[in-house]
Amino acid sequence: MSGETSETLEKPRLVIHGRKVVGGVAEGEALVTKETISGWGGVNAMTGTVIESRHELKGVSFAGKILIFPGAKGSSGWSGLFHMTRLRGTAPLAMVFNIMTTKAALGAVVMRIPTVTECDADPLEVIETGDWVRVNGDAGTIEVWDSKPGG
């Protein structure tokens, strides 16, 4: 599973190493939030849009993006929410999160998207929304460019 794939030899500005949660490779634009996301009533599964009141991403969709966030909060609604986003095509392409919880891991497994955690650099500090990111869940790596390579 992947987004657009870079066919260039341009080197990333940063490579982060972490631990595989779900394998596979996906590439796309980063969407970063320093706030956890609620799986129960925090996201509109029809659009992948954060609807949680007072969340910094309220009104923003993670569909087709690389979601980089601290982790999940709330109930086990994450599995149902992310199952719906996968079926509707509104899921993120990949996820990177800091705090391993059963909720976040279950969401990644249900969506079947590349996911990495426990990184050697804090992705919330070194990746910005709009950066181009390749998540390799098999290798446990995250490559970061300022913009899409070759684009």
C-alpha cells in the first residue's frame, strides 16, 4: 500500500528509525498534530476530518496524508472508526505516533497501513505539516523531505 512513490535519487533531509507496528511502505504529505485524537466522536469517518471540539486539527482531514501524532485517546472506538475510514477511502496513508497504546496499534492494524512508533527522534519536533514523508513499516524508518522529491 502506498501513496505516490518518489522515483528520484534525491536524499531525504532526515531519516528517523523506530519500531514497526504495521508493515508496508507509504509516501505522502505529512499532517502533524501535537494533540492526541479521540477515536470516539473525534473524527468523521465519512471524510477523515477531525471534528473533536478544541482540537488544533478541527476541520482538517487526514485522508490521503501521513498522520503524525502523539497517540490515541478515549475508548476503543478507534477500531470501528478506522475500519470505516479504510472502507470509505478516508484513512491516512500511514501513521507515526509516539505513545504505543492498544487503541493506536489496533487502529493501525484495522486500517492495514504502514505504522511506526518508538522513534529515535521525536517526529512531532522534527517533522512539519507539509513535509514529504515516506514511512517504511517493514524497516521501521521514516524518511523526510521538505517537499516532494523531484516535484
